[in-house]
Amino acid sequence: MTYYSILSYKNVVREEKAELPACFADLNLNQVINAITSKKEEYYLKPFFYAPLRDIETIRYRHEVMRDMEGEMLMAHIRAFAEKMVLVRRYLALVEKLDFNYHKKGWFLEAALVYCDAVTDLARDLSLAEIKSRGFLAFREYVLSYVRSRGFESLAAEARKVKAGLSSVKYSVVIQLGKFSVKKFEGETDYSVEVETTFEKFKQGAVKDYRLDLYKGSGMNHIEAQILDFVARLYPEKFAALDHFYGGHSQFVDETIRIFDREIQFYVAYLEHIADFKRQGLVFCYPQVSVASRDVYDHDGFDLALAYTLLNTEKPVICNDFYLKVPERIIVVTGPNQGGKTTFARTFGQLHYLASLGCPVPGSEAQLFLFDQIFTHFEKEEDIRNLRGKLQDDLVRIHGILARATPDSILIMNEIFASTTLKDAIFLSKEIMARVMELNLLCVWVTFIDELAALSEKTISMVSTVLPENPALRTFKIVRKPADGLAYALSLAEKHRLTYAQIKERIKL
Amino acid sequence: MKVFLMHRERDSDPKQKLPPNKAALTQDLELITLFNAMALGDKFLFEVANQVVLSSLDEPDAIRYRQDILKDCLKNAAIVREIYQIPIQSIQNKQKHWLGIFSQYPGGILSSAISLLQMFVGLLRKLKQIADEHADEFESEGFKRFFAMIQQELSDDYFSVVENHLKELRFRKGVLFSAELGNGNEGVNYILRKANHRGRNWVKRVLSRKSPVYSFTLHPRDDHGARALGELKDRGINLVANAVAQSADHIDSFLTALRLELAFYIGCLNLAEQLAPMGEPIAFPAAVDSSERRHAFTGLYDICLALTMKKKVVGNDVNADGRELVIITGANQGGKSTFLRSIGLAQLMMQSGMFVPAESFSANVCTGLFTHYKREEDTSMKSGKLDEELSRMSVIVDNITPNSLMLLNESFAATNEREGSEIARQITCALLDGRIKVFFVTHQYELAHGFHDKKMDNAIFLRAERKADGGRTFKVIEGKPLQTSYGKDLYHKVFGTDE
């Protein structure tokens, strides 16, 4: 198989969209994608995440690569490779800025050394790695033939030789007032060690480090440059070799390697992001995807954006299940406020979006639909002085959505009409629901209107629940059942887990 | 060189985490009064007292180590206070002469470190002199080790080596260092060197050898170059400046540690010197392992009450060895709370290595001390009073471990007696099952009587003593719970009415 890209089995020229999909804000997908890409700014990964797919074969191709990347060894190898490539770019950028001859050439040599290292290690690691994906198998072939090419071999050998020569150089400097001298080093003893030994006995644990950070990154002043020139005069052959190397290898980074280095970060970024959640016991799965079947389900799913904000807090992430079996198309969510209804709706949208990128999704098992568009309508906290204007805006927006939606679209409605009168809300909701059913949209509808839940065979009811013992406590569980608002009293002690049996459980002997 | 006067084998850690219930302990046991008495207005002494008293030792042996040192301090108070002045002197010298390492550059770091070291050497000589003169008068393991260390490490020879270095490090002739080529051919591994031939003309000798030498003299008006050369010199002396500055810091830390570790004992001296004139006794407690159940004392008094009243207060004698549940009932304002506080204070003081306010005292150490007191005010509007009490109790249960000591003061009484007693009963039973020693002050008859009827071997019942005429002695004596609390008495007294 010919290697084209680690993101696709086909040789397609993808256009990179930098534009945020419309559903991003309501579904908090902007938070999710920002979190995923924030530590990888230099790869400019967002366009990859802004391009959902409806091509099942490409999604499978990505699943295979992602599964390979889940192997810790392969992930570690790719990370090591990426870190080196970062250095290569940093050094080459530095070379452009520097002024002094041997300083510039010195950094050029470093860049080449790191690049050779990166590619050689990657080739070796891939040839030993257990890989199954079409993507990695094809890429491995490419890299192996590249490292065996004459051009690469000579680059690597010469770079190592020149470096070895320069590393063996050792010189001494004597500084007097307004004057300095340079000579070869002649084995004089280390004075710092003597001073340290004298005061050794007072050591009290960590104290401030007074060493000045010597690494300034770029720049060498004319005194240092002068010293380097003197050193070059002390060791002429070693510097002649450097001149030769610089002349012979101006563009050494391979284009396919360069693109791979960026594209593979799509997988790294996603897997690194979900690793934190996995450590907390949350699960992810590779969903079955379909453009035909309207049966969808997910077990133990959760809102990835919320889970991210709950990281490093004591609060647990609550997982929820859902399923829709034809002819069911619409999940109507009711129940107490702050019970996780909106989160549930977002989760439904996020799962479908992430599935369309070819990523594993929150949940233990999932089947999801490959949509053409996701539409969302979330009630915004608005200026209540202009209720009539707001209702009108809402209706205009919903009308627009329904006009653009196709039977392949997904719609997420959240607490619309919450600020109109009940009578109006019921009337409008029923009207719109009828249109949604007519369009046969896959839909999640969060509402306070119980009647919507049992409108037809297409709707199912799910309810946010509370602890039966203490209605003040939300479980954030959304379960499939008819709407009810049961509340149970509970003794205070039990609530505080202070009954005899509860305390015995809590105090560990 | 380590001070090791607080722990046998480690430094005192001023940042050691205090127990999560430190605020409750401080409030319920009125610890601020104790810390103020130890500090006598000195902020640092206050902080140290606060830190040490709240971070209990839980090994009897570690407690005895401090007790012995404290006994030495009580015996040689003047000498100990003189030693304590040495780190204080260091702080004053630094302030007076602006000593300290403030420079960002190796050259500046080096010269200020040298000045600092010269000042420290003077103080260390003084410490050595005290050790030479008084070491014999101390008996504790801790002080003996401390003085022996001073005498061994700070010999006259050592002082002369140090002073020689301080002279050489001024680099009057020039600086010699080696370097290598690092990444990008930038100089790395700058190491200060001592020329193979020392002597006044070492620079000349180094440069006149046979191998080639390239020299460069700066144009007198090349300011930029002069600065660059200065920077280069700084790189050369970077490591040695670091070594010298760190040495200065280490000695500074040693003096800081000395101040920190002595501060606790100075606080104890201050405290003892206030109790003596009142005629209040102090005793070194016998601490036994946390797995045992011991609590026996005579003349145990509430030290905070004594310090506040500035006079001798009532002490109690109780033998509760082998008991795990102590229920204290009886008259309001009869000394129940004072008694409970004296139990908590003595436990904390014992486990910090202090003397305790009693004629004699022995107890098992506890792995944690917890207090749950009825709070007068409900600070949060959200939760009712019982809800608030229960939520505090729940936090305690989160943190409590077997062999802890739990002090409950009128807890769970914010509801009717039957319910309150039931909640309290369940909590107490579960704590006892968790091998936690419980002292419970209550006026809830249902609760106290219920436990009394069980005839438990491991329980003891105490009562605030009431004289036949209704007057109070503020003494707590052994006795079973009585049906009436004495609120009525109080009512009559306050309202000036007769029964």
C-alpha cells in the first residue's frame, strides 16, 4: 500500500478549514478542542478537528491508527520523535538569526544531528513495534527505505564525525583587567570543588541555587566570538570539517517526514487528552458508525468538557446511558433543574461529533450516526426586558434550522421557551415537535413540559433523578422512565453518613 | 552540622502540615492563651509554639527525648537563653550592615557571600566558646550531641582554612578557568581553575608556557566589550560564587534552625516562669504507647484558666486507666468544660514534649485529638444547628483514626432529647468500636443513663461536684449521672429567686 497520509488512506488534498463549526459553542466542543490542542499550538491541529467525516472507510483507517497509538510503546516512540523534531525546528530558526560564522554553523550541525537521531530512532522503533494499522504499516515502509537511502546515510555519518571532533576541544581562558588570553587546557585543578568541600559540613538541605543560567539561547557577544575564533585557530582541522558539512547539506528535512510529524499529533493530542479521564476510571470506546442505521446507543457516556473542568476536583463525573431503537428518534429529557439535563444533551451531540472525526468516544460501547449537520438551539440568558423580541428571535432561528435540516441531521434543543408563558410554551413546543417528527430528525429535547415526552412512538422520555433519601441531592443520572418528581425524606444523620453502621464503615481499623 | 534538638534524627520542619482540625482545637482548647504565655509578645515564639504544640509526636520515646532536653533547659535557663541570642545576633547584624546576597551576578554574589561568611565565622566562634565552657553542665542526649558536634566540627584549624579561602576568593591577580565547546560551539562547562603553580606571579607563568597563547586587549573605550568580558568572568566564577553563596546560606540555615528549635524551649521557659509564682505545679508526664489505655492524674488543672485568672485554680484527680469512655455529667458551670479542656490541653502539651499542668499525669499517646463542641452561633444561614453539628462531626469522622482521642462537649443537643441522645449514642458506640477514646460532656440524661445501664467495664462516669447547699466546688468527681441537670440553680442565681 502506498503511503499518503496518516490521517487518510486516500490521496486527497484536504482543504484546511479554520472556521469553527456552528454547534461548537452550545455543545462546549470549543472547550474540548481547545483543551485537546492547547499544548500543541505549534502543530496547528484545529483544522483537523473542524472537519467531520461521513466517509466510513477513512474513519476506520483512523480507528486503526488510533488503536496502534494506544499501545504505550508506540506512543512513547512517537513522543520521543516529536520532541526531537521540535528541537530541529527550534535550532534551524536560531541559525537564521545568528551573526557569527562558527556559532551559526554550530547550531546548524546540532539541528542535523537531532534530525538524524529522530529519524533513525523512529525507523528502528517502528520496525520493532507491533503495528496493525494500514496507516502505520505503509508509513513504516516509507521511513525504512528513507533511512537506507544514500543521502540520509551520508548526512548522518558526516554530522557525527564533525561533532565528535568539536566535542573533544578543551581550552583555558585567563581574564585580567581589560584583557584576556586563550590557550589549550593543561590539567589545572578545580577550585570550586575545594571551596565546596570546606563548607560541606554546614549543609542543611536545599538552599537557593545561585548559578546564573548560562544558556542564553541566541546570541554571542563579540568577546565570545573572538574567543571562538582563537579556539578555531588552536584546532584548525576540526573547524574545517564543520565548514565542509555546512556547505554540503543545506535542506536536510524530508517533506513526508515533516508532514507526518504534524499529522500524527492529531492522535497524540486526543489520546493524551483522554488519558487523564481514563486514569479516573472513565472509559472510551470505538463506536460503530453508520450513515444508514438510525439505531444509536452509548453506555457510560459523559460530557468531555465537563469532565475536563472536574479534573483535579473531588467531584465525580457522572456517566449516563441512552439508546434509540427505530422508530424512536427523539429523546425528551425532563426532571429537576441542575440535575444534569443540559449536560446529557451536550453529551449526545459531542459523542456524534467526535465519532465523525474518527476518535474514540466517551462510553463503554456505542453505535452512532454519521450526520450531515448538527443543529443546536440553547436558551441563552437574555435581557428579560425584551421578552417578545427574544421569542421572535428564537422562532426565527428555529425556523432557519428546520429549513436547513435534512433527515440526516441531528438537532439538540435545550430549554427553549422557558421564559414564555406555560400555555405559549406548550403550544409552540408541540408545533415544533411535529415538524421535527416530520423531518425524522435525530433529536434530544430538554424541556420542562412533561407532555412532550409521550407524544408519539418516535419520542422516549428520560428523567434527571434525585436521591430518593434526600431530594436536595442530585445524582446527575438521567434514566429512561416516565417523568415524575418523587421526593423522600431522610434523617439528617443518615445524610451526613453518621449512623452507627455508616461510621463503622468509615473508620478503618 | 545539624541541630537536632526537636527530633533525635531530623530537623524540625516549620512547614509541617498541621492537623486539619487545627482551627477547632485552637478555639475549643483556647490555645491562643497558651501560645501568648509562651511567646510573651514575640511573634516568632508564638508561631513556633503554635506549630509545635499542634503537631503532636506520637512515639513515647520521641516525647522523652524532648522532655530530657526541656529538663536541661529548666536547669540551665541562662545558658540556653545565651545560645538563643546567637542566631538573633546574626539577624541583627544582617539588618544593621545590610549583609545578604542580593546581587544577580556572580561577581556581586561572591563578594557579598564573603562578607556574610566573615560575620558568621565570628558568631560560630562564640558558639564554640559556649560549648567549651558549659557542655559539662548538660545531661540530655540531645544537648550532649549538640555540644559534641560543635566542638568537633569547629576546630581552630578549620577556622583558619576558611579564612584563607575568603582571602583567595577576592581574585586580585586574575581569573583562570577552563571551558569546552557545547551545542552551537558555545562555551560550556566553565570551571574555575587553580594554576598549577601558585605564588604571586602565577598569571605570568601560565601564559609563558610553550603551547600557543592568543591574547586580546580591549580598546579602552570599548564599553560593550568590557561588559562582555565582565560577563565572561562571571561565567568563570559562576560555580565558585554559587558554592560560596550556598555555604553562606547553609550556615545561615544552621543558625535559623538553631533559632527555630530553641524557640520552643524558650517558650516553655517563659511559661514555667509564669506558673511558678502562682504556685501552680508542673509535671513531666509519663507517656505510654497509643495501643494502651491510660489516663490517670492528680491535680490536673486548666492552664489557660490559670493564665487568664493569674492565680491557682482547682485541680482534679481521676484514675481512668483502662477506660475508653468517660462521660461527664452534672451542674452547669460546674467545671465540666474546664475539665474537658484540661484533658485536651494536657494531651497536646504531653505530645509536644512539654511539661503538663498537674501534680502527676500519665496517659497513652493518641494518634489524633479531635474536639466537637456545641457552637453558640450558627454561622451559616443555610444549615440548621443540628445539621451544622452533624456536618462538623462528619468531617471529624473523615479524619479520625483508631487510637485517637475524641472530646465531645454538649454535642448533638440541638434537637429534642430523645433524638439527640440516639444520634449521640450511635456515634459514640461506633467511635468506641473504632478503638477511639471518648470523653463526652453532656447534660442529656437519656444518653448518659443509657450508657450507665449497660454496665460497661471500659466506661467511667464523672460528675461536676455539687455541695449539699447547692454551691459548686468546680471539682469533677466519680459518680453516676443524675436525672436533673442544674440549670434550675443557675436560673435562680441569675434571676435572684429562691427555689
